Amino acid sequence: TVAKAKKKTGVARLWMRFNRSGQSELAELDKNAIIKLAAIPARDLRILGPLFSHSSNILAREKAMVVNLEFIKAIVTAEEVLILDPLCQEVLPFVEQLRQQLPQKTQPRPHGHVDEQENELLVSTGRQWLPVPESADGLQAELPFEFQVLEIALEVVCTYLDSSVADLERGAYPVLDELARNVSTKNLEHVRSLKSNLTRLLARVQKVRDEIEHLLDDNQDMAQLYLTRKWLQNQQSEALLAATASNILTTVAPVPQLSSNRSVSLANSNAEDDSDVEDLEMLLEAYFMQLDGTRNKILSVREYIDDTEDYVNIQLDSHRNELIQLQLTLTIASFAVAVETLIAGAFGMNIPCTLYNTEGVFWPFVGGTTAVCILLFFFIYGYARWKKLLGS
Amino acid sequence: TVAKAKKKTGVARLWMRFNRSGQSELAELDKNAIIKLAAIPARDLRILGPLFSHSSNILAREKAMVVNLEFIKAIVTAEEVLILDPLCQEVLPFVEQLRQQLPQKTQPRPHGHVDEQENELLVSTGRQWLPVPESADGLQAELPFEFQVLEIALEVVCTYLDSSVADLERGAYPVLDELARNVSTKNLEHVRSLKSNLTRLLARVQKVRDEIEHLLDDNQDMAQLYLTRKWLQNQQSEALLAATASNILTTVAPVPQLSSNRSVSLANSNAEDDSDVEDLEMLLEAYFMQLDGTRNKILSVREYIDDTEDYVNIQLDSHRNELIQLQLTLTIASFAVAVETLIAGAFGMNIPCTLYNTEGVFWPFVGGTTAVCILLFFFIYGYARWKKLLGS
Amino acid sequence: TVAKAKKKTGVARLWMRFNRSGQSELAELDKNAIIKLAAIPARDLRILGPLFSHSSNILAREKAMVVNLEFIKAIVTAEEVLILDPLCQEVLPFVEQLRQQLPQKTQPRPHGHVDEQENELLVSTGRQWLPVPESADGLQAELPFEFQVLEIALEVVCTYLDSSVADLERGAYPVLDELARNVSTKNLEHVRSLKSNLTRLLARVQKVRDEIEHLLDDNQDMAQLYLTRKWLQNQQSEALLAATASNILTTVAPVPQLSSNRSVSLANSNAEDDSDVEDLEMLLEAYFMQLDGTRNKILSVREYIDDTEDYVNIQLDSHRNELIQLQLTLTIASFAVAVETLIAGAFGMNIPCTLYNTEGVFWPFVGGTTAVCILLFFFIYGYARWKKLLGS
Amino acid sequence: TVAKAKKKTGVARLWMRFNRSGQSELAELDKNAIIKLAAIPARDLRILGPLFSHSSNILAREKAMVVNLEFIKAIVTAEEVLILDPLCQEVLPFVEQLRQQLPQKTQPRPHGHVDEQENELLVSTGRQWLPVPESADGLQAELPFEFQVLEIALEVVCTYLDSSVADLERGAYPVLDELARNVSTKNLEHVRSLKSNLTRLLARVQKVRDEIEHLLDDNQDMAQLYLTRKWLQNQQSEALLAATASNILTTVAPVPQLSSNRSVSLANSNAEDDSDVEDLEMLLEAYFMQLDGTRNKILSVREYIDDTEDYVNIQLDSHRNELIQLQLTLTIASFAVAVETLIAGAFGMNIPCTLYNTEGVFWPFVGGTTAVCILLFFFIYGYARWKKLLGS
Amino acid sequence: TVAKAKKKTGVARLWMRFNRSGQSELAELDKNAIIKLAAIPARDLRILGPLFSHSSNILAREKAMVVNLEFIKAIVTAEEVLILDPLCQEVLPFVEQLRQQLPQKTQPRPHGHVDEQENELLVSTGRQWLPVPESADGLQAELPFEFQVLEIALEVVCTYLDSSVADLERGAYPVLDELARNVSTKNLEHVRSLKSNLTRLLARVQKVRDEIEHLLDDNQDMAQLYLTRKWLQNQQSEALLAATASNILTTVAPVPQLSSNRSVSLANSNAEDDSDVEDLEMLLEAYFMQLDGTRNKILSVREYIDDTEDYVNIQLDSHRNELIQLQLTLTIASFAVAVETLIAGAFGMNIPCTLYNTEGVFWPFVGGTTAVCILLFFFIYGYARWKKLLGS
């Protein structure tokens, strides 16, 4: 019934909402509903549309991250994931993985922090600084929700791409060696379709890889992806502003403002910006390396194709030269035969000649002309060898 | 009559002025009038001229942005757009879109801010900081005028380029498959014109894409494009300077200068520079991705052409080798026939020979020589096969 | 007489001195005189020498800018231009332009500033900040002398390069289409010389373009080119130092030093470094775009040449295959004829045969063998078609 | 028995633990044990797995560095190295080098510092600053443990790659010169396998080189690799925090916090970050240069292969043309012979002709037709030469 | 005797020590002696070894700069140069230049500074600032010792490379034009060896150029090369530290430390880091431009080779087609002749035919069949022309 309903409205599409506690529901949402849920401009929704069907992009927005990785098209907020077309064949493993891995990992971290920070600003900066290495010891079990989703998406996509490449690679080498042995139209067609498959796959792997590299190059973009953290900071700064506003009357104006500003920025930029972008960097780095490996595999297949084509080209040229060499040898022999045929033909003329009446000349004559023609053959053949045209 | 008038003066060209409240008028303006209206140096007007007809550039100037995107040539200020040749066939959709989308969106934002900021500098920095995320919730409805125009221009140009590429792509694959099947001069001509069309289109898409990438790479250039904001800041800083100047006598000199400087810079750089360049970045990023997708499409067609040409080259070479192989086989057979013809010719000579008088030798003789020649054929043919020149 | 004198000394070369008020004089100067005039190291003079005759460089030095743009070789200081070989055919337009444009534009700006700044440092930073946008309204009429010269040089060089490219482009397309139609040695020679001309021109355009891009990428280098400003700053800082030195006894040591340092740096870096590099950036950007367009034109011609060569290569190969196909058809026919000739030859032998005495067999016999040979032809021809070697 | 046990569990793999005092032990560790020992996320262990078997990566983590250089797969902490598959043939030299070089070099540096720093923070920053150049005089004998291991790993890998390239290079030139002399299928096969070996080796060298370049480009990543230093800093900052916490009650709050913060950052960033990344930079630079040289060798072999292939291609084409030229000459001669044969054949017809009864015409007739045919040959041959098709 | 002694030890190599006052001595030094003299790690000495014989590197170390420019292998400290293999043929010009240019230029600058700076720190920063532009007026006569050596080395190497390229270039164009005229194995061999020479030379020029570019890109590396300055700074900071240490008891701790730190950094970074890296930048820039020009020359020769090869390829193909066209024409003619020969052969058969007894048919018959065959020739020839296979 869901699939039917989808066809009726036309605009609304099937989404799966999957929140941080592991609960999921299917829902048909139209564009406006999504825009409201994720707080993103309509413009950004286009990258999940058909125009970008073979592209990969990760967009960081104020309160959401728009993920378009190959077949996985999702919008991740600090609270939930919205997955487009969740019943599609290729997306199912992603949903499966989300179901398996998400609920057990996510801890209710966000709330503890906000409470502590309200009144004891100066001390909290110290405290906040310390837990980070500690939590690093705990081995990133507490990655924020949005990155857990991102990791699962990357995992599914990388595995998919890698297995596609492995399939292609397995088929490629036999086809190429076959082509090197025997250049037939059938083999050429195989290689041609192999090449266009490789090109298409390379473009896809490259797109995902470039997107990750682009993120890794820009710390600001990575910081933008910390949706949970940004949400916490927003709440902090609101609380802080309220506190500052009430203090502003009792203290000298400029000093507290500066110090509070600074403490906020210390809390934000030093403690978290530095150490935490690390988390995301580590995550992206690992998948970047995997994609880079996948890409290198494709490139080495391409290189092998190019080498094979060079080989085939020279091989064909060299083969042709050998064909022509044999042909040339036969042409020389044919020429010698033609010359003797001419002589025989001349003496076949009915125009009277003294030889026609001489007995016993036949065999010596035939023998003599044959010898002359064989000499002619060897003379021309020798000339060709001397010119390095034949033999070698 | 407008078109006529244009031809008379020669220097003056037809422009459409389109202001932020949605009113438009056609006007013939010469170079100097434009320079005065937009406050740009004469040098910059050249990029709208014929020299740059197939180029794309976006220039940020003090009070205006010079937009040359493919066929759209316009100068955008904080107040109005000046569109060159608005009656041109390709520019019409742009004007149409401007008419539809502009008036309803633009809000009279500029004035509210200036008033607030006059006396309560310190507080306003706080207030100003907060509205930004709020406005982000409102989904960028209040993009400044200059960016609304830029977005419409990019939309029109991207759509145009994308549909051109789609047209070309649709035609390309059949032509290439036809070439792969049959290399004829006609098909080669088709592919050649296809290639030069692709090259030209790629150059255009690349130009627009590079221009956007260039802007995205340079935050300062992007900040320069905030014409409305710069106009507001100018007014603020004038007001502030006036205020500072009057204070300078009553307070200690160095301190207020520093603080005022800082507060200005806070107001400028922190509150607006950061969050707002974001707006433009988001806008440009979306169109950059679309253009990148368009470019990838062209590149994949080019790749397909290259693969097809490689295929055709090897195919032609391989075909030729097969032709020569058949020719060689025939040459061998011809040689055998020529040898037997020679023998027959020899016995056709009128020189007396004992055989001429022997009855019943004819058929055995013909049979014998034929058998020898057939053996000769198979001997040479076998040699060629043994040398891997034939067969395979 | 000037040209004569030049030959005598050998070392001294002809220079034209052209100062900011528009007065010019020809002078023979040797290396040392130039070094003294422009205060540049001897090393830098080399880039105006023959080694760099086809190169383009712009060097920023302490008090001078060494300009080597194609044929224009000049040294620009804040006071005057020194032009090398001003009587050379290609340099004349540059001198002409300098004469026309320089005197009327240059205003005696430098002096006004220095006076103001002497005693009222704090206020002047404010005042100085404001004039800049104002002067921007005045449309850059007051570009400093060195940039006016640079702009004229770029204008002359860009126009020259652009017209060279346009000439080449106009000739290129007919030549290439002619080659596509008919591959003759003459056409190939044309294309080959066209290619090497293009390559040479591309290298020159690219060199100028890269030099400008290099400058645009490095704000510090651009700041170095503000010779007039640097000269003013030097004077200011000397005055300031004198003032500071006299104050040093009356005030606490560290504080005034810091503040004075800061005010200088504010005056220098904030007010001027930012806004003014803009001037140069705008100037260079405009010419960069023009050169980029010129370069794109050359690249698109090169692309067209490459496409044409690909076309010609496949065309030649395809043509050859067709030639060989016809030859093969003839070879098959010849073979059939040779077989029949053999049969006829056999019956032309003088060895007695019963047929020789049978009347009325001649025509049936000839008809029969002919029919057999025609069948033979069609059999082999059909085999070739079945193998896809012929026909299609 | 170790090898046996490994096969039983399947998950556990053989590792060698090698600590900073030079003691080593073999141990079978499963994934979790490793994760606990090195404090790295499970994700990072994958780069030591089979997926990355032909890749090279160096990952900097909180307390460990994951080294995957070709066949060397190890995890380095400040205390010990964990080497995967230490009994593997290629890894043995690495273990050998570790055994030889490690114990004698390592000094128990870490402990001295921590003691000093506890109470005399301000002075220690001064002291700490000085030892660095002094230790530089001591010629880096005291590189921290992790870099000694890294250097040995790089040394072993670079030597291995360099000798592989040298082997390949030694074999390459004879094979290529042989191909240039004689294009046979055997030689082509040699070159083809040479090319794919080169490509594979280039990819490996490039991977290591890029990894090092990547590290060198990013000072932050390099700083991350200072495991020993990070361990010391952690201990310092803990001590410092404790001290600050106890002071916080006795002094004014903001001031000491700032000053202590600053002194820490001075100690960290100035004294150590700057000078010490230098150590690692120098180490990596040296190996980068070696790998760059290795890569250049491969590239120059590749270039030589490409040049040889170009040579062979033109050579084959030119050879073919010469073959066809000789064939053409023979075709012309054959044609002349065929014409004379035709004439002879015509006069061999049994149709009565007046010549058949004329005595003494035979020799003049034969001589005449032969002369005509020789003239015919020279006429056509001359035409071909005049057309520049033959001779030259 | 020096050369003999060198062979005996094997490890020790011949070095020339050349100090800043122009005195030189030959000495056999082994690795350890060099390491001690130059205070560099053993690792860095490798780049002067055989592994890097065709590479170019400039390494900045604490107290020395290791220079490996083509054949010049030297270690430069603030005091002296150590030149490896100074008697080698190619190194002699370098030693010669050192002898001529060094003594007269070097001024005993180092000592003056140190004295001044001891007690009057605050004032000296002002004084130090001014001399720099003054010394720039003096035209860099006082480049520090290490840069004088570097400049001479670059001069020698650039001149050597440039003249090598000029030699190659002079020989290249005639060889290529000869190849374009006549593709013979000899000419191909010439071009092939020319190409590999070019490639090798390009790699060398590129290596030096890249090394200089690399230095120019990294201000920190350039600052590292100021050996004399670093030596002076070390002495200053030691003096300063001693002063600070004695003050530490009499003043409040944090304040003096900060101010003294700052004044040092002001002295170092502002006054010298900025203006002086300029000196080195100017020096390197000039040689970078020269090498870039040399590289462009090589690249344009390569481009010419590529164009010539393209030309030769198409030329050979086109020539072959013309050969085959003539061959085809002859094949058509031969076919026509063969057909007539067949007819003649048929009537040469001894099988009785009524024509054999008809008088006066001979000439009409021969004329008739000849006419038919000529028609046959023109028919087939016309078909080939109609198919665009012949003629044109």
C-alpha cells in the first residue's frame, strides 16, 4: 500500500525516519515537510534528486547534514536520520546495519554537559579539557549520533564499491590476456565494454573519495558536521547570554564581556574544535584510505588495459609487416615465374622460328630458362635482404 | 523603436534596469552612464564586451558586482540590476524569472538595523549574533537582493548548460555506436563535429564552474559580494566615527579608540563575516555541484569517444590484417597456379619435344602437375600457419 | 647618432627615461648607471637581457619594479620609467601610449599626505581610513604612477598577443579543414608550422598569464609593488622615529614604543595594505581575464588540431582498408582468371589429347570452364563477405 | 608450534612485542588485545589487514602510530613496537635492524623532565628552550623511541624498493634495445611484462612517497607523531592543573589562569612544537628524497619505454612502406611482363594470321615487344618516382 | 699524492675547505670528521653520496646547509665551505669562481652587531630596523657568506645546464627536419637518442628548479638557511638569558619575562625575518627564472619532437595510401591484361574451333578483345574513383 500511495501524490516520496534511540518508521513526506524537519533550504534538497543520481555529496548545514553517497540518500540531524527510498534494493543493507549497530551504541550524553556548565564557567573549561583524552581511551564508543550514521553509510558504500571493483577486476585480466593472444571483434567488444564500466566506476569512486578529501581539507566544514555539539553550544551560549545580561548592570561593562566572550570561545574552539574534529578526521581518514585503495585498483586495471592496447597495436603492426614480407617473397617468386612464362609464351607463338625445327633443344632450353629465373628470384630476394626488408 | 535607436548612436547600448522592488525599465545607456551608476572603473566594463563573449566572470567591486555568465551580462548593485541586451532570445528567461521571483521575496531589511545600532553598541553585538541562526530557520527567505539576482542568473545558466549537454549526450551514443559498427567518412565527420561541440561546451561549463570555485576558495572575495551589508557597514562606521569624534575630547584618547575599533570589528567580522559568507557559500556550493555534475557528464562522453576511437583504431588494424591474410592465401594459391601455368606454357612451346608425340600422357601429365601445384600450395600455406601468419 | 654611439661602447644601451610629469629623454646608460638609478641588484638586470628575451617577468624590488613583458623591457620607479630599446618597432606603441595617457592623469598626491601626518597621528588614522572609499567613487583616476605605467604596458602586450592569436586563428580553421579533406604533404606542412607557431604563442601568453596569476596569489608581492606608498611610508616612519626618539626621555620607555609601533602598523597595514592592494588586484584581474581568454582561444585551436589529426588518422586507416578491400576483390577475380588461364594453357600444350580431335567441343568447353571460374570467384567472394572482410 | 596455534584460532595473529629497552617477545594477540594495548579504534586496525596489503599508510593516533609500509605492518607506541607477522621473510631484516640499533641508542630521557617541571615552571621554560640546540649538536642521538623505530622501518623499506627498482632497471635497457632492433612477439611480451612490473612498483614507491609528503605538508600531523612528547605533556598538564586548582583560592581568579595557560602553551608550542617537528621533518625529508630519487628512476625507465615504443611504431610503419615500395616496383615489372605475355599469348592463338607464315620476324618481333615492355616499365616507374612514391 | 691517499683509505674522501676569508686547503676527511665539522646528522651526508648523484637538493640544518646541485656537492656553514671532490673536472669552475669572488666581497659584519646589542635592547630594535633599507641601497654587497657561496654554486650550475640545453637545441632542429624529410632508421635512431638526452636533461633542470621553488614556497626553510644570522641570534639569546636570569630576583617574575621575550622576537622576527628572507628570495627568484627559461626551452624542443612525430606518422600513413593507390591502379590494369591473356590462351588451345580456319579474323579479334579489356580497365578504375578510393 505504501508503494501505491507514493504513485498517487507524485510529489511525496517514501522516507524512513530513524531516530537516535533506534526507532524507525516509514513515512511519505513531501518536500516542504522535509525542509521543515531538517531546517535546510529547498536548494539543498536537489542534491538528493535525480539530477545527482550518480554523484556523491556531503553537505553540512546549520542543523542537518545532507548525505548523498551513491545510492544512499539521507538527511541526518542530531536527532534522527531521514532515508530516501529505504525499500530500494541497494539501500536495504544500510537500513539493516543502522538497525543492528545504532541502539546499543548511543548513550544519552547531551544532557549531562549542559547542567554542569551553568554556573561554574571558569572551572568547567578545565574539566572539559580533561575528559577528552579519557574518552579517547574509551575508544570512541561515544561517537555522536550523526557520525555513527555517517560511518555506517560510508561502510556500506565503500564495501559496495570495493566489491564492484573486485568483480570487474576478476573478469578483466582474462579478457585482456585473451585480447593479447587474439585480436577479434568479440574480444575488442569485451574490452571496450570493460573500459566503459571501469570509467563509470572510477568516476563514482573518485566522486566519493574527492568528497571526503574535500571535507578533510577544510577543518571548518568538518566542524560544521558536529551537529550534536553545535546544538549543545547553542544552548550554552543562550544560557551564558542570559547570565551576562543580568550581570551587565552590576559590573564594569567591558571587562566581563571580554572575559565571558573569551571563556566561551575557549570552551568552543580550544577544548572541542581541536580535539573533536580529530574524531571525524580519524573516521573520514580511514574510509578515504579504503577508497584510495579501491581507486588505485581501478587505475592499475586501466594501466593494464592501456599496456595491453599498446601491445596489441605494435603486435598487429608487426604481424602485418610479417604478412607483407611473406607476400613480398611470393611476389618476387611470382615475378620470376611470370618472366619464365613470358619466355615460354613467346616460344608458343605461331610465328616461325628456327628453334621450332631444332630437335633436342627442348629440355636444355627449359632447364636454362628455369635456372635463369631461379637466379632472378635469388637476385631480387638477396637485394631485399641486403636492404633489410626481408629476413632479419 | 528601441532597436532602431540603438543602431543610431552606436556607442549606447540597450540595458534593462530592474530595481529591488521589482520595477523595471528599458534604457539606452552609454559607457559613462553605466560607470556612474555602478561606480565601477571603465576597465571592468570590458568583461561585458565582445572580447569576453564566450567567457564567464563574476567581479566583486566596491558597490557593484559585474556578472558575465555565458549570455547573461549584468551589473548588480545593492539597489538594482542592469541587464545588457535584455531583449536577446537567451536572456529573456532570466528577465522572466526576475519578474516572477523578485518582488515577493525582498523585505525592506536594511533600515531596521541602522537605527538600533546607534547608541547601544555593546548590547547589539549580542543581539546581532543571535538572529542569524533564527533567520536560518526561516530558510533564507531574506537573502539580500544581490544574491537573489545571482541565484536566478546561476539557475538560468545552469539549466541552459545542463539541457545543452543532455541534448548532446542523447545524440552522442548512437553516433559513436554507429561509428564502432561502420567506419565511414560520414560517421567520422559526425564524431568530429560532436567532439568539437563537446570541447566548446566543456570550455563553457568549466569556465562557469571555475569562476564559482574560485569565489568559494576565497572568503574575502565572497565577503566583497555582500553589497547590501557593505552599504550598511559604511553607514554604521560613519555614524560611529562621528560618535567617537565627539567622545574623543571627554575620555582618555587611546582607550576608547581601541575599544571602539574592536567593537566595530566585532560587529563586522565576527557577527556577519562568518555567518553570512555561509549564506553565499551555500548558494554557490549548490550550483557548483550542479555544474560539476554537468562537467562530469561531458567528460564521460569524451571518455566514451576516446574509448570508441581506440576501439575503431584497433578494429581497423585488425580488419586490415585479416584482409591481408586472405590476400596472402590467394597470393599463395595464385603462385601455385602460376607455376602450373608456366609448366603448361613450357609444353605449349613449339620447340619439338619427345612428349609431343607420345599418346596417352596428357591426362596423367596434367593430373601430376596439378597435384604437385596443390602440394606446393599446401606447403607454403602450412609454412605460413607454422609461422603464425595465417589461421589462428 | 644615437644608434651609432650605441655600437661604439657596446656595453651601454639605449634607454628612454620617462618621468611622472610626462617628460621623456633618450639616454645611453650602462649597467652601473641603471643599477644606481633604480637601486636594484645587478642580478635583476639580467632578466632584461637576451637570455630572457622570450620570457615575461615582473619583479618587485625595494624601490623599483622590473618589468619584462614580452618585448617591453622597463624599470619603473615611483618617479620615472626607464624603457630599454625604445626605438624598437614593437615598443613604439607603448611609448606612444605613455605619452598620451600619463601627464593628464597624474596628480601630485604624495605631498599632501606627509604634511598632515606629522603631529596628529591618532586622528589621521581615522581620516585616512575614510578617503579610500571616496577615492573609489572617483573611479581610480588617481592610480599611482607605477600602476599607470604597468597598466599601459599590460594593455599594449595583451592587445599585441590577442591580435597575434586572432591572426593565427583566422588562418588555422581553413588549413585544418583542407587537411581533413585531403591529406597531402603540403597541407601537413602547413599544419605542422601552424602547430609550432601555436605552441610558441601559447608559451608566451601562458608566461604573462602565469606571472600575473603568481602576483595575484601573493598579497605580499603585490604590496611590494606599491612603490609610491612605500616611499611615503619610509618618510613617515623616519619622521615618527625622530619624534619617538625625542619623547623617549620624557615618558616611560615601553609604553610609547608599543603604541607608536601599533599606530604605524595601523596606518600601514589596515588603512592601506587592505584597501589598496585591492586597486592593483582589480587592475591585474582584468588583464588576467583577458589573457585567460586569449589562452583559451589557443587551447581550443590546439584541441581542434588534435581532433582533426585523430580524424585524419582514422580516415587514412579507413581509406586504406577500403583500398585493400577493392584490391582483394580484384585479387579474387584475378585468381579465378588465372585458374581458367591455367586450364586454357594446359589444353594449349602440344602433348596429344583426344579432345584435340573432337569437333564442336570448343565453345561448350570454354563456356564450362568460364562458368566454373565465375563460380569460383563468387565462392571466394562470398566467403570473404561471410567473414565480414568485404562488403558491409 | 607458534605457526600451528595461529591456524587454530584464526582470529589471533602472531605479533612480536619489542619494547624500548630492546627486549622482544613473540605473542599471539587477537584484535581486542591490540586495541587495548595501543589505544586505537578498531577501525584503524583495518589498514594492517589484507585490504591494504599493497598500500602504505602512517596514521597518528592519540597514543600510538600505526605504520603500514609495504610489508612492514606495525603499531608503535611510546613504549614498544608491535610487529605483525615478524617471521615473514621480508619482515626479518626489519626485526634484525631493530635488534641491532635500538638498545644502544635509547636513553631513559622521559623521567628527568617531569621531576624538574613540578615547581619551577617559569624557569623551566627557559631551560627547556636551550637544550634543544645543544642536543642538536649531539647529532640527534637521542631521537625519541618512536622515531628510531620509524627510521629503521623507512630504511628497510626504502632499501628494499630501491634494490627492486635497480634490478628492474638493469634488465630493462637490454630488453628495450632488443625490441628496437627486432620486433618479435617474444620481445613484445618481455616489454609488456616489464611495463606492468614497473607500473606496480611505481604505485608502491609513489604510495610511500606520497604518505611521507603528506606528513611533511601537515605540521599538525607531524606533531601528533611525537608520542613520547605527548605522553610527557599530558603528565605535565595534569600536574599543572592540580597546582592551579590549589592556587585558585588564594589568588585573583582570572590572572593566574591566563598566565598558567600561557606558560603551558609557551612550553608546548614555542619550545617544543617548533624545534622538534624539525627533528621529524629532517628524518622524513631524507627518506622522501631517497624515494623521490627511486621514483625518478622508474619514471625515466618508463620514459625510455615510451620513446622506444614510439620508435618501434614509426620504424614498423617506415619498414612497411619500404616493403610496399619494393612490392610496387615488382608490381610494375610484373605488369610489363604480363603485357608482353599477353602479346605472346595473342600470337599463340591458332587463329590464322599472316605473320604465321612470315619467316625471320620472330626475333625482331620478340625484341620489339620486349623493348616496348621495358619502356612501359620505366615509364610507370618514372611516374612513381616523379610522384615521390618510389626512390627518394 | 692526494689522489693516491684517497684510494688507500677508501672511506675518507677528498674535500676542499674554503673559509670566509678566502683561504682554502685540501683535506681528506672521513664521514665522522665531516659530521663533527658541520654538525649535521649522518643521515644528511647520504645526499652527497652516489645514490643521489643525479639529483639536486638543498638541505637547511641547524648550523650548516648541505648543497647537492648536480655535480657540486658541498656543505656550507657560516664559517666555511666544504667541497667534495674539488679536483673533479666539472667542479673546478666553481672553485675558481669562489676564489675570484669571495675574499673581496666579504665584510666582517657579524661582530659589530653583537657588541651593540648587549645593553641597549629597546633602542637597538629601532636602530636595527633602519639599517636594512639602507643596506638595500648599498645593493646587497653584504650578502652573508653562505649566500655568496650559494649564489656562485647556482651560477655555475645554471650556466652549465643552460649551455648543455643550448648545445642539444642547436643539434635538434636539423635532425628533426631531416626526419620529416626522410624517415630512415638512421634518422629515427638520432631522434630517439635526442629524446632520451632531452628527457635526462629535463629531469636534471627540473630537479634544480623544483628544489628552488620548494625553498621559495616555504619562508621557514628560507629562514633556516640564514646561518650567519642564526649564529648571531643564538649568541644574543644566550646573553639575554643571562641578563634575565640575574634580573629575575629583583623584579616581578612574569612581566620582565614577557617583555624580554617580546623584544627578542621583535628583533628577530620583525626586523630580520621579514626583510632578510627577502634577500634570499631575490637571489633564488633570479635563478628560478633562469632555470624556468631553460626548462621552457627543453619543453619547446620536446613539443617540436612530438609535432614532428605526429607529422611523420600521418605522412607515412598518407604515403602508404598513395603507394597502395598506385598498386591498386596497376592491379586493375593487370586484371584487364589477365582477362585478355585468358581469351588469347583459350584460343591458343589445340581443341578445334571454327575460327581456326577463318582467315582475316586475327586482327579484328585481337583489336576487339583489347578494346573490351581497356573498357574493363576504365570501368573498374571509374568505379574506384566514384567510390573516392582513387584519384582526388
